[in-house]
Amino acid sequence: MVGRGLLRAGLPLLALAAWPLLGAQAQTPVEENPFVVRAEISSRSPWERSQVLYTVRVFRTAGARRFGRIRRLNDPVLLQGEALIEQLGNDRQYNFRSEDADSLVLERRYALYPQSTGEMLLQPASLQWIGEDFGFRTRSFVPDAGPERIVVRAVPSPPAGRWLAAADVTIWEEFEREPGELVAGEPLIRLLGVRVEGQPARQIPELRPGDGPNFRHFVERARFEDTVTTGGLVGVRRQRAALLALRAGDVVLPPIRLNWWNTTSERWETAELPQRLLQAQAPIGQYVPPPDEAPPEPAGSAGWLAPLLALGWFLTGVAWWTTRRLGAERLVRRRFRSALDRESRRRDALAGPLAALAAACRGNDARQVEKALLAWARAWWSGDAPRDLDELGRRLGEPAETECRRLSAALYGPARSDWNPEVLLRAARRPSSPDKRTEPGESRLPPLWPGSAAESG
């Protein structure tokens, strides 16, 4: 009995004595850490909405005493300020040779787009890895070096249009067939393209080709394409437009200009598509003689035939013009009826979400207001609905954009934030046309604001 009592009493003592050894095995000494995390920022004083490249490199020394493998590389987290954070492509792995030792490098790049001026604090990316020590599998985190400080400069007043910060901007146009084959009454497809270095395609402003006294443009939905390069994102926006000449004669296409801020030279520049002069031909069956062409002289007794033929051609032209005019009017009426039908269907689809949004605003329920706003956006932008409050605010514009940010901060921010539900309800009741907002296209990662700490853990 005495021996059993000593054994029972000795077990806790043995456990306490062995605890320091187990703790030493479960923790990873800093000097034995086989990984080194380094970050690089392209600019610490960028302009508002300009691109900032954030590059993370994880070095693993080949001669490390401990074996370790990466479990997860956590994304950087925004601690202060507003910014869109987007990962650029996939991770890269390559060998790096230095004077000390050879290393295997894991590289990941991000593009940051500050949305407000002032100081911005960024929690650097951190590494979670798994090591092996005497049969024990341990999890370890590489300590963070501390928040990165970025000072965002204010936007210079633009000469006209939206603020667009980039390294280079190019505008071009293409035609479905030769522009010289433009025929009055027959549409000619005109493709307008914009290529911007340093911005995603969805941030590129819409090009407005405009109309003239004798021609119209019918613009289709835009298409977007993003490409990852060594200099960051390159966005391309393409817009198809049907050019319709209303009558034969000169068609003067006005120039298209896009003002942008050059982040390299730090000055305003203008990308321009110059004015173009086209000649619209008359449709087949209608001949319009040049002004300097004289009619043939009648010969002999057949002089009465020329006026008769002229009268016949005149009556034919009047009949053709009347037919074309009536056909154009019928086409316009069909388009109006189609537009009215679409508007009616849109109103029916928006009735339920608007009622839910009004009820949530009256109850001042932030969570229900967010849910109702996104449901309304799915009905308004069918097939291309914004996925969060930040994107919805950009489409609605001010003052709804500010209130969307405040509502997002109230829901997901660290501190309490006041917001005005009446502004959001008023913006939903009287929105701009969806065709004048962002059009559908291939989308990349959703913007992270005000920082997704949940994803980085």
C-alpha cells in the first residue's frame, strides 16, 4: 500500500519534471528557423489610386539543421487606411545562390491600390510552417517585422474626367471592315480599345465615341482583360460600337481623349484617338452624282427623254427615301418598345429588394441593409452584380460611395462607425443607368477592404 501511494504521488512530480523538455521540443528556437521572410514595396509615398507592388519572398536555406515545409503564406492585412489588395498571378519558386549558402525561394506578389490619402499601415505577410523534431510535428510562425508604413499623396486636380494613375495609356480603334465601305443605313462595327499599365481593366474609364448630325453610335457592353507582367497589372478594356451613317456624305468622327496621371514623370498626359473623316456611300440602287459632273446633253429628237428619265429617277429616289424613312421609324419604334419592356421587367425585379432595403433602413439594421443592398444590386446589374459594398459604392458614386465605406466599417471595422441609411436608400431608388456603370467581363480576385484578418489567420 505504501509503495502504491508513493507511485501515485510521484507521477505528477515526474510529469512536472518532464514538462520543460516537452516544451523545448514543441517550440522552435529562432536560430533554428529554416525560413526567412522578406518583403519589398515599390513605393512608400504613392499617389491615391495608383499601383503599389508588394513582393514577399520566403527563403529556405539548403543547409538548415531542421527540416520544415510551408503550410501557408498569409496575405498582408491592412491595419489603417483604405486600399484594394489583389494577388498577382501564382506563386513562383526558384533557386537563389548567395555568398553564404544556396536557398530555395518562394515568391508572391500583390498589387495595392490606395483609396484614401494619408498614412496607411500594412501588416506584412507572415509564414506558417510545419517542422519535425524527434518525431514531434510542430507548428511555427515566422515573427512579423512590424507594420509597414505608407504615406499616400493627395490626387492632383485632373483637367477633366476620372482620375486615372498609370505608367502608360494607349488608345486604339479597329473596324470590322474597311472604313471606306461605310454605307448609309448599314452599321459598321467599330472596336475601341484602351490599354493601361498599372491598373486593372475594370478601373479604366468608359470611352464615349459620341454622335454627330448624320451618324449614331450604338455602344455594346465592354469586355475586360487583365495581364500580369513584371511591372504589375496591365488592364485592357474593349468596347464594340455599331457606327450607323444616317445619310450619304461626310462622316466626321470626333476625337476621343482620355486624361491620365503619369506616375513615372508625375505629370498629366492625354491619350488621344485623333479625328477621322469617313465618306458614307449611298445604298445600292441610289446614285448620287458628284457636284462637278455635268449631265449628258440630249441628242436630236430624243431631247424629251432626258427630263422624263430625270423625273423617273426623282420619283424613284422619293419612293426609296420614303421607304427608308418609314423603315427607320419602325426600327426606332421597335427599339423604344423593347426598351420600355426591359424597363418594366427591371422595375418588377427591383420592387422586392427595394421594399426589403427600405424596411432594413427604417430598422437601422446594418447587417440587413448590406444584405438588401447586394440583393438590389443583383437585380439592377443582372449578370454583373458587385460582390461587396466597396464595389457597389464605386458604381453608385458619391455620396453613396462614402456611406458604403462607412457601412462596411461599421460591419467589419475594429471600431464603431456611423452611417446614414437614407443616403443609401435614396441612391437605390434613383440609380444611374446600368449601361453607364461597370459592364460584365472576366473578374479577378475581389477587393479586400478594410483588411481581411480572417483570411490571414
